[in-house]
Amino acid sequence: MDLEALASLRRHRAVRALVRVTGGECHLVGGVVRDRLLGMVVKDLDAVVAGGGEGVAGRLAAELGARLVRLGGKEFAAYRLVARRWVLDLWDRGEVSLEADLARRDFTVNSIAWAPAGGVLTDPFGGLDDLGRRLLRATTGASFTGDPLRVLRLPRFLVQLPGFSADAGTVELARASAPDLAGVAAERVREELGLTLAHSEAYRGVELLARLEVYPRLWLGEAGNGAAASEALAILRALPAAAEYLRVLAPESAERLDLAATHWAATFAPLPEPAAALERFRVAGYLTRGLAERTRLLAQLTALPQDDRARRRFLHEAGAAWATALVFLGARAAAAGALASWEGALPPLVELARRHGAELAAPPRLLTGEEVQALLGVPPGPAVGRALAAVREAQVEGTVSGREGAVRLVESLREESG
């Protein structure tokens, strides 16, 4: 591991200012040290000072033209400096020793401190060795008890840090604290789960969530059996291949794919009552309304339509999400051992989407309400709405494609009503 890689951080404008303002009495900690040692791109900075944090933060904000946000904290003060190209979180450890401050952190790879002024590296918990082994290990036995949200950070770091695995003892510690997630603010849970499920290797995160007994317990609000986890993982593992198959068949579909929604749907589809579980999850605040709706659309799908009428209905209901829906159904088919059936049903649906996808998703209005009133000979009311809905339905089914057909349909409705 190249420790000299840390030296490049001294060139960062915010780090230079931090050293100058504190007289060198500061340390970079956590993710910035970890990621730099791993050779990863560093975007955000974390630093700690021993007292005077508010004054340091204020001076930095003034010098760097950054926005200052006071984060607060029960045991220590924290401040966030937000600039156009970087964010610096500054922690004031007060009279707490540096080692004691590092002991409060979640994992050993995040419990390393580096002094930019003198270049001294402080690693009291073996974080460097764990970086070399690419291992996520709890800093102390109490890593999860103070903040149960760290249970969710374990799978999040697992997918975000390349090639990492979770220490078995750490998994046990996290599992013991998992029931306490119920008392964590919903927005914090939502953020951590969102980062895990949005990642391309979400299946690894969900696999760990199952080992931690967070999935499907948190989804259901009660304990669940292993069958749901097994099916969810099978779908998640099959998603990349299904997405690639569709990209080859329809290259234009690539920019349409909402893979985060497919990952979420994979966790809900195997549950006994997916729709009810999804609504409970949304009401609890663990999913935004928009993502919950996109997930609901996918989770209810079971198989591709096999005839033209069903294909048209499918594209109407899926709308702009048709490509995402096809990928999700491909993964479900692969998980069920029915991939050949999906591959066979795919070409005609893709071709229909190319030719008529937009008009099926949002059929153009062929008649106004006033025109329908005149055709039916009725005043404004429910009958007009029903007639417009009938025209729209006929457009989706392909039996009406233009104004003349719409007029004939409404006239036939007038005749039927006597």
C-alpha cells in the first residue's frame, strides 16, 4: 500500500487552508484516508481538530468561500463546509484523545488518521492491515450499539469498496444490533439502503442484509423465511445479463433503464404480499413516493405478454419504464428457469415499442369533451368521461387510431344507450 499517496492531499485547497488555520493541529480521518490509500478518487474530506472547531470552521468558510452548515452532535461538534467542487466535514473532538475519537468510529478502515502537517499516520486498530486484506471489521465491540444505523453501513461499504468482504465477527455484532434499526430515523435508513440498492452490485448488499436478518424483516415488519431472500438474490444476480441482452437487441434502451428500481423490485417481488409490503415500507419513510411507485410497477409483473393486444396493454401501463420492465421480467424469468420463454417473447414487444411506444404510453386525445357532448347529445357529466375513457382504451387496444374511428365509437355508444 502506497502511504505516499496521502501526500497528494496536501495540494488540496481546503487541506492547505485547514493546516494554515489550525497551525497544523489537525488530522484527516475516515473515508478520505481510506479511499486515498485504496487509490480511489477522493471527493469529500473528513477532518478532526482538538478544540476550537466552530472558529476554525468559520475562518475556513470565509477564506474558501464555502457555505457553513452546523451539523451538531451529542458528544462532539461537527461542521460541514460546502463548496462547488468539494465538501469538508470538520469534527471537533474537544479534550477527547485522537485514539479515543478513532475508537468511536464504525470500522477499522475508517479509524485511521493522518496529519497533513507532519505526515504522521495514526492507526490504533489495525485499519491498514484490514485495508490490505480488504476487510470490513468493527473498530470495537461497541461499534454498532451506539448507532444501529451502522448495521446498514456494513452492506453499503461492502458494495462501494471494491473487493471487500465482511469480517464474520463483525457480521455477528451487526446482527445483534439489527433489531434496533426500528428506532433509527427513517430518512437515515432510507439514505443508507438507497445507496446500497442503487449500486450495480446491489445483490452483494442484499445478500449481507439477509445474513444480518435485516432482509426481509425490515421489509415485512416481522421475521420472514429464507425463501424470499433466495429468490430476491436470484433475480438480482440475473439482472445484469438481462440488461445486457436487451441492450444488444435494442441499444436505444440503455438510457431508459432504471436499475435502482429493478433492484428494489427484486426485494419486494418474492414477498407474500408485495404491494402491501411496499406500501408499508413507503409509509414508514424508507422509500420516496416516486421510487415506491416505480418499484410497485415492476414488482407486480410476472411474465411478458404473448399476443399483440397484451403487448399494447403492457406498453401502455409501463409507459417510459417499458425497457426497465423488460429487464426485470428477464431477471425473474432467469431466476425461475424460464429465460428461453422471455427471450422468445422479447423481439415483437421491442419492435412494437419502437413503432408505437410513445403513442401507447400516452395516447393522443382525438376528441374534446365538447365534441363528445355534441356527439352524445348530453350535457357535461360522467357520460362524457366514460366516452373519452372508451376512446382511450380503444386506442391502446389498436381498434381506434384516428379521429374518424373515435367519432364512430362515440356514436356507437350513443346508439347503445338508446
